[in-house]
Amino acid sequence: MYFVWLAWLPLPFGSIVESARIPLIAGPLLTCIIAAAIRLYATRDRTNTAQPTRAALIFNNGALLFLAAIALQLVPLPHALHRTLSPESYAIWSSASRVATLAGAVSRTLFPLSVDPHATALELFRVASLLAAFATAALLIRTHTRRVVLAVVLCLAAAFEALYGLRASALQKYDIWGWTNHLIFNRATGTFVNPNHFAHYAAIVLPLALFLGAVAWHLAGPRDLPRLRRFVQLLERHALLAGFGTVAAIACVMAILLGQSRGALLSLAAGMLAVAAMLPGRRIARIAFSAFAGALVIVALVVFLGPERTVARFVPNELERETLVGRRIGIAAALGVWQRFSLFGSGAGTFERVVSMEQRQDLGKIYHHAHNDYAEIAATTGTLGFIIAVVALLGGYVALLRMTFGESSRELTWRRRAFQTAALASLTIAMVHALFDFNFFIPSNPATLAAIVGAAVASLDHDKRNRR
């Protein structure tokens, strides 16, 4: 059921439509509860149960604290305390209360910190579903076979998205399930509304495709086996796995190019090269080879698909300058909102309701997101939420990094370290792309990433527990 849910995530427009909200939230929460109950039942007679990893604890505890910070925004507070904690929020609520009183309504004595409690409550449940997706993966995907199945499922979903985008680009009909996109023209989006989010989904799945290829290469023979002989054995014994990983990787790169997303391409390059630099051995040679191989694949796909479908948007023009200006406006507005609601924020999920307070340009539009996840989190959850989110993210990232490449990694199998390396690459890509886009607020993308990272930080001693 969990794998089906992961494959479904990108299909209803990236899960941003109203009809996707219930399965988006209820699916992982229900699965997490069932998995936890089964886990408790299965280990009831064991003295030494598997312990969570340090990275899992950091991510879990950080997410719980972040949820607590959002929940705090929903607590009704007395006027004096509210005025002290968030003067701007108090001024908004007081003005609204006076207007309501003039209209004959009863004046309220308690106000929450959020300027829109309904939107904040929905965001609270969405973030809780992300934590549930992470925890479910950590509970269920704890063996090599299940990690391979996870990679296969996500690669199939990404390949479907790429083929859907290729069909739209070939036919020059960019509708999605029959719906015409009036927001963005002449760019493939798969089943997403925004091509940048379509490309981001492919970018975070790409490392898993490479993981499948690496597993096939590893299974082909021992380390000291000559490469030519290993390649022959690869074709004889593991051609299906290697071929699937290769095709999935090409499909992911094709999706990024069809989406013509400069941010996704830049994030992919930064994430892959950063992780390649962390691998032991000849780092410079590995970085150079990775860069050359990646550039060769991109050039080949550009030639095959045609530059007008892939890189035409990369040529500077007036429209692209407007796009860059729009990003600057959104980020500047978010920083301004952060200054207004500095400590506790305006309320999670309320950015589009408060952005007009600081938006100084392009006033004909309402910016729904800041095009910078960090700035938007700071604006809507305040300094408290921003510190919790960043510390948990960086702390978990460093813990996973040490678990993969540190001294303790010697206790892990090669297969486990290979998957953790792929998860690190996906997480790095997402962290870089968050600097100039808002993928955290497109439900399918952070949920998919949560599943990947959750499987990477699952407990290590699953097969080493002793029964009474």
C-alpha cells in the first residue's frame, strides 16, 4: 500500500488539487500507525530490538519540534500575551475584531498567532503526513530487497512522468489529463502544473536509478575482477537490473531537459558532484568523470530531442529576465514578512495572505510562494520555526553523511552504503533547489524525498536482534 501511495503522489497534478488532500494526509498517517502497531507486536518478545540511527532521531525529533511550533500558532492567547509575542498578528486580529463588532458580532477575547488558523491547521496536517511518510519508510524499508523495490517503484513513476512529458512535447499539446495549463506555455510538465516541480521530481529520483545500476555492477563479480570480464558477467546475469537503471536514469535527465528547468539542472549537477566528491578514492578523477559523463548524456539528449524542446529557454530573453525579477520580488517580500512576524511567523501556510503587506513590485500578481523554501519557512513560522527546521535538516544531513562515509560506515554492507549515498544525493539536490524554488510546498516532492531519506536512516541491526 505504501509503494502504491508513493507511485500515486505525482499523478494528481503533484497532489496539489483539493481531491488529493485527503489521501495525501490520511495515507501515510494510517500506514504509519499500522506499521508501528505491527512493529510493536512483532518485537514484544525480544530483548534487543533494533535501535533508531542518530540521523533518524535528529530528523524525527526536529520534525516533532517543528510540528509543535506550528501547533503553537493555533493556540488562542490572551490579548496581553498575544501583543507581546507577535505585535503584528495582534494588530491584524484587533482590527478584524473591531470590524466584526461594528457588524454586530461578539468581540473575541482570545486570538491565535496565525493570521489564518484554517490554513495553518491544514499545513500542520500536511507536515505531519510528511513525518509519517518518513517514519513509515524507516519502519518498513529496512532490507536491501525493499530498498531496491522502493527505487524501482519511484523510477517507474519518474519514467511515466518523462514519457507523459515527451508525448506532450512531441504533440505540442501541453494539457494534463485534459486540463489546459493557462499558467505556463510550451514547456513539458508531466502530470505536474509547474515544469520546475516536474523536473525536480525527476532530479531527486535520478540517484535511485544510478543506485540500481551500481547494484547490478556490484553483483557482477568481486572487486578484483577485470572490468571487461565484469561487464560481460553483468550482461549475462544482471542485464535486466542494469538496463532498467540506465533507462530510468536517461528518462529522468530527459524529463529535466523537457521541463527546461535551469534550477533543477543546476541542483542536479551540484548534488551529484558534491556527493561524488565525498566518495572515498580518487575524488578529482571521479568528479571529472562524473561531470564528463553527465555532460555527454545531456548533450546527446539535447541533440536527440532537439534544442527547441530542451534548452531554448536557457537563452537569455526578456521573459526570463522577468522570471528572475519575480523570484527576487518573492524572496524580498518573504524577508519583509519575516521582519514583521519575526519570532513566531504569520502562520504556516499563510504566505499568500500576508505577502501583499511587503510586496512592492509586480502588484498585479499575488505571490503564492516565495521561490525560496527557507525564506518562506522563516516568514510563516518565524525565527523559532526557521531555527528548528534548519538545525534538524543540517544535523540529520551531517549524521547521515557520517553514517555513510565516516568510521562507523565500515560496519555497513556495501549495498546499504550505496543506498545511503543515493539518498544523500537526493537530499542535496532538494536542499540546493530550495534556494530558488518552492518544492517543499508541492506535496508530492517532499513526501517522495521523505520516503527516500527514511529508508536510508532506518535501523541498522534489523537482522541482529536476539529472541529471549
